[in-house]
Amino acid sequence: MPGLFDGTPLERPVTCDRCNKPHAACTCPRDRATGRVVDPKDQPLRIRREQRRGKFVTVITGFAPRSSTNNDLPDLLKQLKSKLATGGTLDDSGPTIELQGDHGDRLVEHFKALGYPAKPSGG
């Protein structure tokens, strides 16, 4: 994508609308298909509890697909694992986050504070 005044001495790189950094240095989460910045309010998260082999797993779904260069989910997973003192993994098929244990109520509150419209799912 060419920048403003491309090919002239006044040329400026195209910058991100949210962070005002050039697109090459931008780390904002972007939609894989359109390249638009994905806001938390546009991602309705669902938080559910599953039982696997007798143990509980909390599964968070509803994240918009991220591009490979602008993916904030590994950092979010690290933050959640530290906050909840538990293990977890990132499943790229969804993308979904899986955390060991039953943390549904705390996660709903945490994601609402971050600006996500999070709801518990299931029974």
C-alpha cells in the first residue's frame, strides 16, 4: 500500500489508526481477511467450562482471527496464566484459549474490564 505523497520528498508511511505507528511496526490485532484493526468491543467472547478426564478446563472462544504478524493472543494467554496461577494453551483452530481449572466467573469480570462483551456459556 503506497504512502501519502508516494515518490516525492514529502512521502510519509501509512500509519495505523489506533497506535499511529507505521504498519510494519504496528502490533495492533488485525483481522486476517480485511486487515482492519479488531477492537475488543467487536469480539463477543464466550467462556465455558468443560470436563476432560475428570478435570475442568475453561475454554474462551470468540476471538476474531488474527494475522500472523499482528497476534496479541500469546501475550493475553501469558497474562491470564500469570493472573490465575494456572497452565493453559492457545488453540489456533478457533482461535481459542484453554486454561486449566474452573475460572469462568473471574474471566468474565476480567474481560469485561478489558472492554470485551464476555458472557458465560453452557450450564
